[in-house]
Amino acid sequence: MRSRDFVPAYRKLLESGELARRAGAAWRHLESCDLCARHCRVNRLATTDGAVCRTGARARVASYGAHHGEEDVLRGTRGSGTIFFGGCNLRCVYCQNWDISQRPAGREVEPEELAAMMLALQGEGCHNINFVTPSHVVAQIIAAVAIAARRGLALPLVFNTGGYDSPEALALLDGVIDIYMPDLKYGDAALARRYAKVRDYVEANRAAVREMHRQVGDLVVDEHGIAQRGLLVRHLVLPHGLAGTEAVLGFLAREISRDTYVNLMAQYRPCYRADEYPELDRPLTAAEYREGLDAAARCGLARLDGRARVRRV
């Protein structure tokens, strides 16, 4: 795909009036929230009591700017335009961003200010707008995109999520998001419950990834190797094989696509409450990461970040 031919999905919705309708519909979901897979049904327009994300009607932004540490296909030469949201719908005991995800962090912003951040990142030359930990602020994001699109936003949108996303949220995001980048954290539900504090992570996560792939397909890049549209998956290899890496990669190969672009991450280190879990209280070894790479090869997954030639169309 040539970069000059690319039109973000949401601009098509803008022209038809559908983007504004989506923004209104998403906002109404906040009255009995089902915009992540917890389905807490809290009226977030009135209170944050009972909401695991601890976020009300306004999104909290911890930071935003050009990020040069993301995947090769996102960062390019000018960086990925990341917006880090405070709060999270997961309770991962080893979270490396726990200082913003596990407590109320960041500044509350209205959709107009969030839209201005997107436009500022576009003005800096970023390759995309990268929403980091966005599952609990889907309504606020769509409202801001509707504003930014009217003001000239024309970059691909990246939904950079922990992967615990609801069907209701993904239906609202269909045609809005260009690039889905979910984590697939676990291959075993019992371990997901132990380490992320949710009972149905594996089931909900796999359903979400199937829907994401249905919407956007395999990852497509432009002539410069920069992602334009599609699915990009992250999986963090844990000590002792606790992430169930082979089960996760097997699911991708069997049920999604062997052409799935996968970032098999090796950067695990004990953070946050990992010292309370002896099996997690050490860094990943090189041998453990090699086991993950071997599992990817056995599953027939060749598009690994930084290791494989990315298909251009």
C-alpha cells in the first residue's frame, strides 16, 4: 500500500455522519458501562465507585508524545504518537506501568483537549496515533476522534490494549480503529486469574482478537514499512512458561492467521507486586525466550517483530 493512497477508516465514517452517531452511542454506554469485558454496569457519568478502572466521564491522560520505542512498524523514523491513559481494567501483579495503571494517575481531560493532543502529535510528524491502555476510555476516545477528524486528523489509529475488551466496545470501534494491537497475555485461565485478577481473560481475550482480525485483517504496511491497517499482537514471555506461550501462539496460528504480526516480548522483569509471587520474582532467561521463539516456529508464525520481512501489498 502506498502511503499517499491510505485513508484512515474513521474518515469514511466522518463523511457519512456515522462517526458522530458512534460517539453519541458510545457515550450512552457509560450510563451502565459495558465498555470492557468486566461489564461492571457502573454509571460512570455519575460515579467511579465499583469501577475497576476508577475512571468516570473524563479520561485521564498520564502523558503523550512521540514514542521511539514501539514496534518497528509503528515507530518508523518519526515515532508513534502515543497517548498514555491513566487507569486500567486489569490488575496485573507484575505491571511495568503500575504507577499510572494501578492508581488514579494523570490529568482529567475533556474530549476537545484529547482531540487537540492527537492533532499536535500529527503536527509533530508522528506516523500514527497510539492509544495506550484504552479499553476503559473507548467512549472518550471516539468522542475525541470525531472532533479531531473534523479538524483534519488523518493518521492511522492504534488501539494498544491489554486485550480484555468487550464485544460492545469493539462493535463501536469497527471502522474507527485502523490498527488493533492487543496483548495475548495468557494461555491458561487459572493463571490469568492469579496474575491479572480476572476469571475469564482467556475466553474474552480470544473472542476480542477474533473480532479485531475480522475488522482489520492481517497487518499491512506501506512502501516505507510503516503499519497502515491490520492486527499486531503482543505476547510477553514469562518465567517458567507461565504465560502459556505455545498455547497462545497455537491459537493465533490455528484460529486467526499464520500471517499474524507478533511481537514476542522478552523484557519481563519483576515489578510492582511480583515479589509476592516467588515464581515471578526473577527476570526472564535467554533460554526461556528461545523456547518462545521455537514455539513460534513450530506454530508456523514467521512475522515476528524485528525478525521477519513484513509483507507489503
